[in-house]
Amino acid sequence: MASCYGYVRVSTREQNEDRQLIALREKNVPQGNIFMDKQSGKDFDRPQYQRMLRKLKKDDLLYLKSIDRLGRSYEEILEQWRFLTKEEGVDIVVLDMPLLDTRRGKDLMGTFLSDIVLQILSFVAENERSNIRQRQAEGIAAAKARGVQFGRPSKRLPDSFPESCRQWKSGEITCTEAAKACGMALSTFRYQAKLYEKTKFL
């Protein structure tokens, strides 16, 4: 007997999956048949997705909220879609795009139209991600040009650092003693000493 499944994916643990879960519950997908991954869609090596694949069988129905929940690579989305529908015999419904419902139009024309829509949407989804990455890179470059500093601000060296560094270099004290005098970890002191040498003459 055919079963109904749902797949949910969010890119990070901070993102909210509620919108996808609500949509699947409205389609009466059993809670035990909803699989969710909280990770990137760069590939299909996702624990819950792979677990779901092992359960899916011919004539089962799989719901997705949107096509990009399946994946984010144009080629991989198409490959996975064809694997599920052609090789496994699973029906797929994309709730945000009614045309992507393999239960309808199983004749040649229906399949042809569904494939075209899928290719267009997959391309648009990947293209939008590429545009987002480009806009982020341009924004970061523009901010740096304005003098905006990224990352954690560097801590000011203690006033005792120059003298401790000099004493260590001259052999008056050990590196451990110099680090302790500055209230720094040994590795941190060594790292800062190297940087200091590049800008100061000891």
C-alpha cells in the first residue's frame, strides 16, 4: 500500500522549519513520515534524506514545500528528481509550484511540461543563490573600501609586553616567564612576539 512522506530542509540550525512543517501537516502527512535535515543542500549526503530514501517505494508520494528544499545544485536536483520518479517510481508534489505534481499529466505531454518547469525552477533557484553570493561579496568589498573592519577586534597588548619581549629576546628571562608577566598564554605570547618583531626593532 502506498504511503505519504514529507521532506523538510533548513540550511542552518538557526533557521525556522515551521513554515514547511505546517504545509506538510495540512496535507495530512503522518508525523512519523516527515524527515528533516538541518544542513546545507550542497549535496544529498544528508542523514534524514538518506533514511527517507530507504523507506520510499514505488507509488509512494513525497511532498516538498519548494524545489530548493530538495537541493541547491541545478544538476543534482534534476538527477535526484529523475532517480525518484523514473527509477524508484515515486510521485513528487512541490507545494509552492502546482505544476510540479507528477500525479497529473502522466502522458507524454504532461511529463514534458513537468520536466521543463522543473528545469526552469532549478536553474532560477541556483542562479538566485549565485546572485546572493555575488551581492554579499560586493557588499563586503565595498565595506572594506570604506574602512569597515571584519572579525573580532584585536586585543591591546599589555604595557609590559615590549619590555618582557626584550628581556626574553636578550635571554634575561624565559619565554614562559615573559608570557606570565604579560598575563598571556605561551602560544599567544610567541605569536604576538613574532608580529611585534615585524613592526618594532627590539
